[in-house]
Amino acid sequence: MNSLKTDAMNQESIISRLQHLTRIYDFGAFFEETAALAAEQLQAEGAAFIVREGNNLRYLFFHGLPSAYAELASHVFPDNQGISGRAIQLDQAVFVDNYPADSSAMPEYIATGLKASLVIPVHGPEGTNGILAISWFTANIPVITEAQLQLAQLLADMLGAAWYRMGMELHLEHIATRDALTGVPNRYQLEERLQTACARAQRDQRTLALVLLDIDGFKEVNDNLGHQALETGSCAKS
């Protein structure tokens, strides 16, 4: 009876923390809470978020991992290598309970003392865009239950949704503050930067200089290379 009561209390705690996660909008803070919950429930030392950039994988966030492991933050490797590459190819979670002996083990990570790892694909609208890696560095590797694996997969799915949401927010911010054709800051961002520069100059008691450039014949350049010319060219090609 006590065991059942403990399980019920643990489930309530997990649900409460999942609800809390839905109200976190900063991605860094979201990962920290997600990784902490995953490591706690799977009795692991920590977790990491690996992002997929083209055909490569790169570590982006760490939680609770040894400094030797975190120092590999700049390590980039192909997305078909290691157990992360295997998880991407299979499109499913991969658990290795004896990492040094695994055929996909990478020497850099063996050297950090990594004993076991669970890697879970993080999905986005266009497929796998990252990996949630949960790691063990002690000899006490637990047996992962189906319920624990399902929770880890849920956390990876939530991580993927948050990562996609952040990307959309950055994209919308870019559209709002950049010229669509040239990519240079638009009038809105110019005003914002001027206000910031003025405030900094006043605070530091310095002089602020503003240089204006007038481009002769810009109308002809815009007519030949601007939006209308690009649209006409696209129509002509089609």
C-alpha cells in the first residue's frame, strides 16, 4: 500500500512539473527544467541537448554533467556517427548500458568517464532537429522501465516543440526588424538602436555622432534589382 501511495505521489509531482514546463518561455530555462526532471526520474547524472545543423550534430546545452564532458561543447560530429547518429537513422530512442564497449562509442566521450547513455530524437516539423542525451557516469546503471522511457520521450517531444517555437520567434523578429530584400536593419531597428546609443552616450557622458549617407541614383538600382525586378524575373523563368 505504501508503495502504491508513493507511486501516486510521484505521478502527481511529475504532472505538476510538466504543467510548470508549459509556462516557461525562455528556452535555456526550459531545457534546465526538462533536463533536471529527466535526470531525476531516470536516476542519471545529467543531460545534454544536441542540435542538428545540416549534416552535423553540435552540443548546445548541458545540465549536471562533469566538466570534462561539458568541455566538449565545441565538438561537432557528423549526424550518422555515435549512438546519436544511430538514434537519428532509426528515428527512435537508443539506450546503451555499457557505453565504452558499444561499437558506436566515440573515444572523446569514453575519455570523460561516460558509462551509459540514453539518446532520444528531438523532432520538429521537418524531421529530427536534435537529440536529448541522458547520461550516467557511475557503475550503478538502472534498468529503464517502459514508463520511464515514455516520460523521457515526452520530454524530448516538448523540447522539440519549444526549440521550434524559439526558432519561429527569432524568424518573426528578423522579419520585423530587417529589410526582406537586403537583410539590413530596417527603420524600426534603426530607431531602437539610436535610442539605445543615445542612452549609453548620456550614461557615459560621451558625444554621439550620426553619419548619414545619400546614395545617388538609388531609384534606378531599386528598379533594376528591387522586389519588382525579382518578381518579374521569377515570372519570366517560370
